[in-house]
Amino acid sequence: MGSETTERNDTLLGNGVIGILAETVNMWERRAPLTPSHCARLVLGGGKRESGVNRIIVQPSTKRIHHDAQYEDAGCEISEDLSECGLIVGIKQPKLEMILPDRAYAFFSHTHKAQKENMPLLDKIMEERVSLFDYELIVDDDGKRMLAFGKFAGRAGLIDFLHGLGQ
């Protein structure tokens, strides 16, 4: 492994270029790991000097709650190609063929309990020398999860269920 590869995985931000995945696991996923305002603060509000981020590349999506134009207005680039990104973030796991080698990824992987259906994902992550930051495993000093999507997902599920009953 060359020094560029090692440096890329030594820090969460790697080379200072963040990629935001278009969610592909299910057709109704609209969540985004970063909002346009978060991106603007990272890129326009001081850039690499203050945040360690000098560019954000967003995969285009017609399903995402925030439109591509909002990300462009926030200083992001829109592109399918995330190969320049040292850190790639999403909500759900990307398709296996989309995982790039020697990168850092952050998403809900559902692999830490050795769930059988997610072992191909874990195998691919290891094969491609990926540094994985699983949101489920990010905890504070007391062991409390710092990222809790479950409460909101549960509420949204209940609303969808009740809406379906009314149809």
C-alpha cells in the first residue's frame, strides 16, 4: 500500500473531499446524511482551513429530501463519480459494486451483529481496505449512541402505516 492510500485512511476526512451517496437500498429512502446548510458551513464557512473539508461531491438524486440545486447553491458539486472522495457518507449501505477501495465510509451497515444477510457487505469492505464508521457504533463516553435515527424512523413508520389505513 502506498503512502497516499495510508494517509487517506489515517483520518476520517482523508483528503478533504467528502462524497454524499445517492440512496439506492430502497426506493422510498429520502434521508440525507448532510443537509445543504451543513455542507455550506463545511465548505463555504472556512473550508479546509477550519473544517478540514475543501470539497463536497453529491451524487444526484431525485428522491432525496434536499434537491441537487440546493446542494449546488451550498457550494457542492453534483456528480455520479465519487472516486476523488476520501470520505463517503450515506444513510444506508451502498450497493457492493459502488464501494471504492481505500476510502472511509460512514453509514448504517447493520454488520456489527454478524447478520448473515450483511456478510457480503462486510467481506467487500474488508476486501477493498475500507475504513467503516458505522453510525450505530458511534457512542459517547457513557456508551450512549450519539446518532439516533430510530426514534424518528419509528414515528415516520407509524405515520405511513396510519396513512395506509386511511387509503
